Amino acid sequence: MLKKKVEDALIEQIQLEEESSRVYMAMASWCESNGFPGAAQFLYKHSDEERMHQLKLIHYVNDRGGHALLKPLADPGNQYKSLKDVFDQVLKHELHVTASINALYDLTTREKDFTTGQFLQWYIMEQIEEESLVNGILDKMNLAGDNKGGIFFIDKELAALGAAPEAT
């Protein structure tokens, strides 16, 4: 059985994961509309993954005797200056998600909810992978600078990442 504090914090994380899905969908739509089909494909896939993270949390809360409520969502925004700006925002968002998961894990430790803490280990590892992936993309974008050919090849690489099956 979940303690109320932990359940409430998990519900907040559910909301953040759902918002993440919408943020990445909005970014994907911007990319698709601005000539970056590879980045769009990558971000649509990322949006789907965030929804799966949300569902995993919903099932966990409900399975542990709680009730996973859905909350209102913020406007995801939809204006970006460049493809690099999109991925700068992706990194900023991923860092926010990491901080939220870490705070949730800290709460489970203080509340001695070791089962939920163990459950959150998957999310902690996932965030390490997400940050590493986005940092790698940004490194390439920084190398390419304003070179349109470089950005073109990065977009093609993002298409390949978007088409690759998700690791389990």
C-alpha cells in the first residue's frame, strides 16, 4: 500500500511524463513543418516513449492500492528558433525530469518506501540514457554550427534513431 505522500508525488510524476509526451509532440510537429523530417520522426518516437513512461507509473500506482489521477496539462509551446534550439529545450526538459525523479526517489527513501524506490531505479537509469543521447546530439550540432550540410546529415541520423527499435 502506498503512503499518501508517495502516491501524490507519483501522480505529479505521471503529469510530468504526460507533459513530456506533449512537449516532444509539439517539437516534432515544429520539426516536420520546418523541413526536419528526421528530427520529427525522432521526437514523435520520443513522445510515444514518454507516454509509455506515464502508463508504467499509472499501472504501478493502481497496482499498489492507489488511484492514479490525471491532472490538467500546461501548454507545451510550439515556437523554436532553430533545430539546435529544439534540442537545447529537449536537454533542459530532460534535466527537469531527472531532478523530479531524483526528488521522488529521495521521498521514497525518507518515507522508507523501498518498493517504490526500487521501481524508480528504472527511471533513474532511463534518465542517464536520455541525457547522454541528447548531449551527443547537441555535441554534433555544435560541431556543425550553421553549416546546412552538417544539419542535413544530423537530421538524417535522427531519422535513423527514430526508426530504430527501442532497447528493452
